[in-house]
Amino acid sequence: MLVVFGFLILLCIFTYIYFGYTNDNNINKEMHGELNSVVNQLEKLDSRYGLLYGLDREGIKLQNPKDMVYIYMDDNLLNRNENPYFGEDEPNFKSDENGIYTYSTKEGYEIRACIYTYKNCKIKILREISSEISSRRQLLFTMIKAVIIFCVLTYFLAIYLTRNALKPIEITWNNQAKFIQDASHELRTPITIVSSKLEGLLKHPNNTINDEVESIADAMNETRRLKKMINDLLTLTKEDYVEVIQKEEVDLEFLVKDLCDDFFDIAMIQNKTLKVSSNLKHKNILGDKNKLRQLFVIFLDNAFKYTEEEDYIKVSLNEKGEKIIVKIEDNGLGIKKEEIPHLFDRFFRSENVRNKDIDGSGIGLSIAKVICDSLKYKLEVDSEYGKWTEFKISIPIDAD
């Protein structure tokens, strides 16, 4: 900003000096032209009639009506033209030496004088230049105002741009701080449980494994939960910084049905119904096969986790225009409307899920959202609390 401000000041100074120099130079050229015209007229009058008689007979004609002429011989005024600045008075010059001078009158006029000696006569060409000087001052005033306005606008623009530039950094910083806090909170619970179980074992050194099998089982269960949570955190971190998508041609219908085959046994064990339907004309898409598999596993895993016995899970694939719509729906716990906007937040778990003590870390849907964003898929969710939940993924058929 200081560099720009300094450059602007230098530009204004250069402009002011250049304008003043050009203006003065033009005035001086015009006055020199007027002086040459007067000298030529004097030479003609002197050769025809004699100087004094010629001046009385014909006088001096000026090219520019703005100019004034005073001709002296031995301090006696021989000729002058009528002008509104001096009337019958003679101008009081600071110097009678040949040259160009500028001075101010008592009335406030700015006068430029060009003085020249012709034989024994002193010729003085005058011009009132108040308007030119006023224009120069106006230019200076305008440039000062422009610099001030520019500095003010630049200051506020710099503040605005700085805030906008820092906003993503601030958001990232806050998200990182929140992520660490949430992760610490979620990791603390299983660690505390494992620690308490181990302390219990130390308090009863004479107990056999059969005596402490329940404590050991709880500790192992929490250890598995802790391992899964750490893996999810690593996955989420990797997805956040993913840059390269390994795209290939994927048979989406085969991929989904193949995944669902693995869940049919789970559905049978848990006494739930899993249905898969497809009405695709274009089964192949361009996508990342591994990420697609991970994405659908998250939704199927959640569907089984939050449904009860005799509930159903439906997976459907349909075409709509240039997109394939994949729906995963169930008639499980459902989600409250006010909780849907937070559903993809890291570590978010609804209150009713926590109260039911359903295993989970609240990271899975965050990973799903990041995957959809990286693949440029549209992810939507709709639900009615206590009745049903539907996740809808819109996948472009010809995704580049």
C-alpha cells in the first residue's frame, strides 16, 4: 500500500509540474509571437513615417485581444492599448530589464510581462494570467482530493480484502480447534473405560480370567471402538486433503448389488429386510471405485445401525435426466428436522441416539459428505422423526 501511495504522490507531482511547465511554455511562446509582431510593426512605422509619427498615425495592432502593450521612450509613454486592468494608470513593474516576469497587482490580478528593448524604446507586452494560475491551483486541489479519496478507499478496501483473505484461515483454524476438542472428547470415553477396567484388574490380582471375563470383554470392545474411531479420523483427514481422484469406468449397478450381498447375511441375522432395485439403462459411470464403495458402505452401515428388528432397508437406483439417483432409505429411528442441518458435522450424534447407547463416533456421515464433495455428487437427506430416513445421492452419468 505504501508503494502504491508513494507512486501516486510522485505521479501527482509529475503531472502538476508538467502541466505548469506546458502552460507557462505556451503562454511564453504566444507572448514572444506577440512581441515579434509588435517589433515588425514598429520597424514598418519607423521606415515609413518615423517612429513617433507612425505610432500617432496608426498605432499598434495586437494579435491576441488578451494581450496589452506599453511602449516607452526615455521613460515617456508613447503608446498603450485600452485594457480593463490598469485604466489610465501605468503598471508598476518590478524590473525594466529584458526578460519575462510574473507579478501580482493590488487588485489581485496575476500579470505576465515580456520586456524587450527596440532601439531606444522599451516594449512591454502584458497578459493577465489569473485564469491559468487558477486552473493550475484547481488541478493541484483536485489531485490532493483524489489522493485523499484514493487513500481512504484503499484503506477500507485493504481492510475488506484482508478480512476476506483471513476468513478462510480463521474458519479453518476454528474448525481445526473444534475438531481437536471433539476428537479429544470422543476419545476420552473409551480410554476412560479401558483404564477403569484395567485398574479393576489390578485391584484383584488373584482373580482368574474367568472371574474378569466381563471386564476384559468390555475393555476389548472399547479398544475396538477406539481403533475404529482412529481409523475414521485418519480417513476423514485424508479425505479433507484429497487432491487426485482415481476415476475409472465403474458398473454402478454391479457395485451396489455386490455390496448389498455382503449385508444380506447381516439382515437375516438381525431379522431385518434388505431390498435392492435398479432401473438403470446406463449402468456405467466415470468415478472412483474405492470411494464409491466406501460411500455406500457408510450409508448401509448406518441404516442397519439405526433400525430395529423387522424394519426394512431399501436401496434403489434410478435414472433422472443425465443423472443416476441412488436412494438408501429405512424405517428406523428417523432424524429430527432441527438436527438435519448438523447431520454431516464431525462427531455430531443426535440426542436420541446417544440415549439409546448405539455404538458410533459421529464421523461416518462427515466422511460421506467429504467424498460426495470431492466427487462432485449432490447429497441430500430427508427424514421424519420416529418413522423413516432417506439419503439421496445424485451421480452424473458422464462425470468428467
